Amino acid sequence: MKWDGFRGLISLDAGRVTLRSRRGTQMAPTFPEVGSGAVQLPDATALDGVM
């Protein structure tokens, strides 16, 4: 288990949410709650943070 969090990049473009790691690995299956919450963001949004 990783206790210090995971760095993630999330983007929303034309209603499509993309959640990736720094290396480009898809993280949406691991963090479905983040992806489902991101649909509330304005279009053309990009965020970088720790989950």
C-alpha cells in the first residue's frame, strides 16, 4: 500500500474525462470516484495533484 498518495493528472475535454499518472498510465479504473466527480468541472479543464 502506498501511503503518501498518487500523483494524478486529470483533464476534461468535450465531456471526456482522462485520469492518468505522471507516466501516462490510465488511473480511472483505480479511482472511479475522481473520474465521476470530474464531470462537474468546466470543459477544457486540466488539474494536477495528489490523490
